[in-house]
Amino acid sequence: MIRYLGQRLLLVVPTLVGIAVLIFLMLRVVPGDIVEIKLRGEGGAVTQDVVERERARLGLDKPLPAQFADWMIGLATLDFGKSMWTERPVAEEIALRFSLSFELAVLAMLIAVAVAVPLGTISALMRDTPIDYAVRVISIAGLAVPSFWLGMLIVLGLLSVFNWLPPLAFTPLWQDPLANLSQLIWPALAVGYRYSAMITRMLRSSIIEVLNEDYIRTARAKGLWERLVVGRHALRNALLPTITVIGLEFAFLIGGLVVTEQVFNLNGLGRLFVQAVSRSDFTLVQGLVMVVAVVSILVNLAVDLLYALFDPRVRYR
């Protein structure tokens, strides 16, 4: 296991280098000049000399190889530089919003797993019954309804019934856990519903497939309790592809909840991503992409390790 972890961690370095090169080149190809947007975006009248001085101050007058060298040196020293728009350190800008997005993703995942595992199991065991049809309708509706639209319905319902609106300021968990939970539970429910729908359908299909395997028929022929057959043999093996879906969706939630964050007035990584792209803030976009890439790599590694926990046939050497 330790050797496998070492090999996987060694692969992280070339993967991140490739992502760094790709995002650097893509941002330089995309049209847009942050200096023009910053100084002339709202009808500001500035001379070309002012524009050139600002471009020189931000380092945009350097050749692309020099800019790339600065970017790679910064990555090696864990220094993402400063935002070209706010002039604050990129690491500080990201840290202010990462905890919110991470907490929301974790809460949505817990809700989704708590709902999807029993529903998917019951639906598979009671296949082609009214209960199975009801679960399938609920899961299909979850896939069809966008999270932000469900979030808008939740906000309107809370406003009309409880006169509740999303607060303007985010309350961290360590300051006031109750206020934090009351703010994040609603977007987590909106996101978790779609999340649970994906897991439910995947788990149902996996359990149905596993129940047709020979070892399940053998376990039943031995006279084992149905609860043991389902819990110890069928469900444990059916969870393997489901874990992959859970991990991939969790990595997406870290930076992909742009509209949902807007609905609930949450200033997370998704919202920051949109702001950085609209302003052509190269350094901030690069830092955000690298953070999301690291999270995705760590989540994939965690999924691979969980495979060994649920499937005794998997051995990492």
C-alpha cells in the first residue's frame, strides 16, 4: 500500500505540470486584456502611456517564456502570485472561499449518500414494483431538475412561509455552527437532491447486476439470511462503481456550483471563477485551476484506496 501511494504521489508532479502548461497557454489564447478591462472597461479615458505602465507593472510586457518561467517558479514555491484585479495574494483570495465551497460539497455529499444508498437498495430489491417505480421517478426528476432552479424554489418557499432570505454575509462553522448550518443546509439540499439521484440510479443498476452473479446464488443456496446476502455480498460489491460516481461528483462540486452559489448569495470558488474569467485575471484563474486539479487528484486517489476497503480482491503493491 505504501509503495502504491508513493507511485501515485510521484505521478501527481507531471500531471500538475501538464495542467499548468495547458492553462497558461489557453489563457494567453483567449481574447481579452485585463489592463483594457480594468482601465477602460467602464468608459474610462486613460492614455496609452498609462495602459503600458500598468501592463509593465503587472508583468504582461514580458515575453511569454519569461511569464511562464515566473509562473512555474511560483508553483514550485507554492506562491500563486497576486491577483491582477484586486492585487491581493491569490492564495488569500482562494482561501477565503475554499472553506465555504468545501463545506457545501461535503454537506451535499453526506445528504446524497444518506438518501441514495437506502433508496437505491430498496429499489433494486423490489424491482418492477410500485416502490421501485416511485424511486425511479424521483431519481429521474432529480437528474432533470437543475440544482439552481430547485434552489430558487427553496428560497421562494422559505420567503413566503418563514420570511427567510439568504444572509448577505457567510458565517464560518467555527464561529457559529448553528448559523452556518442554517445557511448552508438549503443549498446543500438543492445540490444533494441531484447528487443523490445519480447515486441512486447507479447503485440500483449495480445491485441488480450483482444479484444475478453466481456467488449470490451460491450464498442463497447455502441458506444464508437474505440480509447477510444483500448486506455482506451484494451491496458491498455494488458500491464499487458507486464510489467512483460519488468521488467524481464531489470533485466537480468544489468549483462547479456557480449558479447555485449566486441563488443563495454564497461567495464560493465557483463565483470567484466566473469573476476571474470575466476580468481576464490570469493569475487568479491559474491558481483556481490548480487548486481544483489538486482536489480532483486527491479525490481520485481516495476512491482507489476505498476500492481496497470494499473489495478484498484488490491489493495494492
